[in-house]
Amino acid sequence: MKKLIIVFVFMLALVLFVGCDKKEKWEVAQTISYSEIAEWEPMVTPVENSGNGSIYETNTTDGYVTVKAAADGWGGVQSGSITLDLSKHPLLMVRVYENPDGSKWAVKFMPDNPVEGHEWGLYLIEDNNFKWNKYGVVDVRDMLGETIVELYGEKITGKIWLMAAGGPEAVVSVSEIKIVNTR
């Protein structure tokens, strides 16, 4: 019994030593400032004028941009072309300055040349009311799943959709978006 305990303690120490020796290197792959988001165009969706939100306000004093939903109660703006390297397990970090009660916000990724069923994009951060200068964070590869890797490969190019929802007056104010590679 004593030998079994000694072997167990030795194996536990070895596992902890090897596991703790692993160093993950986090690297900011891209930072998109509020002023860059302010230049984004309305979302382009499969149904003309549906979801075509707009930039409502740019506040240079406090450093945020406000995105307003479309007349149909949801929608927003889209980035230019972005490539996500899913082999690096990127985190998408959205720093929300404010999201008023009654409004929600979300982020989707719209692949270039989407396969059938993905014409409305892929949720990265689902509708929520997270606010007050905090980061909403998601592991993009985990959120999209392995099926997406099989369909598009580990490097997927498309656009980020930043959306407000909850009615035609819904807004979300964002300070920045970061893409951080964790591997």
C-alpha cells in the first residue's frame, strides 16, 4: 500500500510538472478600434434592406462607436474582409461601452461564399445585454465547432457582423474588438 501511495504521488507530481511547463503564448492578432468600426458599412444580408443597421454616433471623448439596429428591429454593420486562423484558437473580444436596457447585441461571422444554411452568418456571440465597459469574449473555434473547420478549413475568411437587436431604436456602443490567438 505504501508503494502504491508513493507511485501515485510521484505520478501526480509528474503530471503537474509537465502540465505546468506548457506555456501558451497569447498574441493579439488584430485590434479594431471604435474609429475603425465607425467606418464599417451596413450589413449585407440575403434579404435586401433586412438588418441594414447603421453607425448612430461616434464619441471621440469617451472612445466608442454606437451601432443602431435597422427599422425591422435588428441589424448592424459589417467589417471588411477578415481571416480567422482557427488552428490558433482565436478569442474574439468585444469591449462594450454600453448597451441600454431593452436593447441587445450580438456578433456573427459571415463567411465569404457561405455554404447552404450559412447565408445569415454564424453566431459568435449570441444576443445578450452585456454592458458597462466590459469585454464579451468567446473562443471562436469552440463556438463554431469542428464541422465549420471541415466545411471551410482552418483559415476562414469573411466579415464580422456587429448587431443591435430589440427594436428599431436598439443600440450598442462598442470601444474595440480584439482577435487574440491563444496558440
